[in-house]
Amino acid sequence: MRQSLLANTASRQAMPLYEQRLIFVLLILLPFLNLFRAILMMDSIVLISDMLLLAALLAFWGRTAIQGKSLRIPHPFLFQLTVLWIAVTLLGVVVGVSEPNHPALFTIVRLARLYSLSLLFFFTSRWFRRADIIFLAKVLVIIGVVTSLYGVHQEIFGFTPFERAYLASPQVGGFTRNPDLFNRMFSTFGAPGIFATYGLFSFWLSVGLWGEFGTVRHRRALLVLAILLSVAALLISRMRLALASLAISLLFYLLLRIRHFKAVVSSTAALILVCLLLVVLANTTGFVAFLDLADLAASFEVRVSVLENMLPSLNITRPLGRGIGASIVEPIPLDNSYLNLTLELGWFGLAVFSLLAVSVFLSALISIRTIGDSSWRGLCTCIWLGILCIAMMGNGSSVFFNSIMSPYFWFFAGALGNSALMEEQRC
């Protein structure tokens, strides 16, 4: 069985997968998607990205059908859950269109596409090699350095004219904000929540690549710079949830990487101390008021109010909710991926998605624990923590179902599900 898997891998490596290269280009350009929207003042940039992604998927499916191979992923239960989730998404489109005050059909389809990006999970685990994942991780870290430096430039010099126009225009990005009052930096990402989430993801990719870079000093120096700039991105984006996600993921890192109980306790205490010093330093310097109790209380009250306003919209007799598009027509401002999902796809949709997400995380973690190569296991562990941060950031923004971060979650989740087999693929 193992020999047949390796033989399939070798034949796949010899194949000129042009659609694979297209997916790589899309993943590399995603952090600049909103920058292109801001410069050109047009939303069709996202549509072009969607069409290219669809073209790559269709090309892959066609190639697979011609070769007589199965599209099934290695885990049957996850395959069934993914199909069920796609079916729920399609039903959500039907329910959304049937609502009397539904938004435009194009808007509903766009939202459904964001929900169903789990399609990336289908082909990732069978398509890419270990060398591909390492290469992509390195490129994304370099992009993290560039975008973080640009964010620092924004913090010092303010928004450029096209960024100010982007903030003030409801035609691009779907919101209107006063650029003179908006002080949360977003670099090239169009929103501070996306910037902070990418910073978290870049942080863990940088940590994971430490073992892959060996003892080469200048490469490790680049990783240190990337880690520091990732933390800077969290600070200048003014996202308290991002710092909390970093602290929680660091705790998971200690639990996964350190095997002795005393080491876990001492390292956790040191981690808490470092986080407290970081927050206190940010407050005492006046850079970011993370511990402003009045601001914390106001933020908490707003989120509780949003939850109270949304709960009456849920009905146990409507398991599929109000349909995809309800978050657009409802007057309730939902700055939470999972509340949006619950409103649009109901308690049944939330249950299916939660089961799928938990299964993805558990199966990936089980696969990672079987890896023998320490450097590859370390990178996969950090990728797991990176997608965990994306999931946690969904509690404070719509970032989980976002044109930029959602593809990274599903792409790397699929890679982790196949990480044990990728261990044999050194080239």
C-alpha cells in the first residue's frame, strides 16, 4: 500500500500541473487583493480571482477524470462532512433567494462561494508535495515582512490618497468610514482584522520554518525579523483579540512541543509574563490602549447587544436559518464569522460546520503526531497553530469567511491532513 502511494506521488510529481501553479500564484497574490481593489476602485478584482480559482479547480477535476482517479480525500468521514457542508451551502442559497427581501443573486452567490471554500480541501491533500508547502510557507513569510513594513509605514505617515478614498467609498469593500477618524492600520489588506490575522499566520509560519532553515544565520535572522514584524502588525492593527489568539496559540505550542510537565508550567508562566509586559508597554507608551477599561467595557457591551439582537432572528423551526444573504439585509451589525453563519445557515448549518472544523483540526493533529522528521513535524505543528488562529479570529470579525484568509485555512488544512504522506516527499 505504501509503495503504491509513493508510486502515485512520483507520477504526480512528473506531471506538469499548470493549474497547480495557478493556485500558487493566487495564494501568493491574495494579501494584495484589497490593495488592487483600492487602487482601481473596483470590486471585480475579487471576481477575477474567483474565476481563476474556479478555472484551476475545473482543470484539476478534468485531469483527474481523464486519468480515472478518484476525487475522494484520504479521510472518508471528512469527505462526507465536506459534501454535507457543500449541500447545506447550496440549500442556504435556495432559502436566501426565497426570502422576500433578499439581496441581488450575484451577492448571494458571492457569499456562498466564501462559505464553500472548503472545496480547496478536496484537492490539496492529494495534489501538493512537501517541497511545495515549504516553498509556499517561505514566500508567505516574505510577504508578511513586506506587508508589515507597509503597515508600519501607514502607522507613521498615515493613509495614502487611494487608501483614504477606499475607506470613504461604499462601492469598494462594502463599508464607509471617515479616514480622518479611522486609526487602525490595515496595510494592504483593506481591514485591520485581516491584517492582524495574516500577522498571526505569518508569525507561526516563521516559527515553523526555523528547523527548515538549519543553522544558516542570515536566514534565521530573516525569520526573527518576520516574527517581530508580525507582532508589530498585531499592535498597529489595534486588535485585542489578535493578542489573545497569540497567547492561546502559544500555550498550545508549549503543550504540543514540550513533553515535561514542569517545563510546561514554567514556560506558561514565562509566556504570561511576556504578554503582560507587552500589553503594559503598549499602554504606558500611549501606543495602543489595550487596557483602557472604559473601551473594553464598551466593546463588550456592543458585542452582547449584537448577540441579544440576533437571537430573536433564530428559530428552531427554521434549521437552515434565514438563508445566505440575510446578513446583508438584516439591520444587525454582525462582526463575527460564526454569528453570521448561524444567522444565514441556522443551527443546523452551524452544527455541520462545527463538526467539520473540529474533525479537520483533530485529524490534522493526529496526522502531525505520526511524523518522524522533526523539522517537518515542527513546521506542520506551527501551520496547525496558524489555522487555529484564523479560526479564533473569526470570533471578532468576519475574517474566517473572507476572500483572503479563508483560502489559507482550507488549503493548509488539506495539506496537514496529508502531512504524514508528504514526509516521504523530500523534493
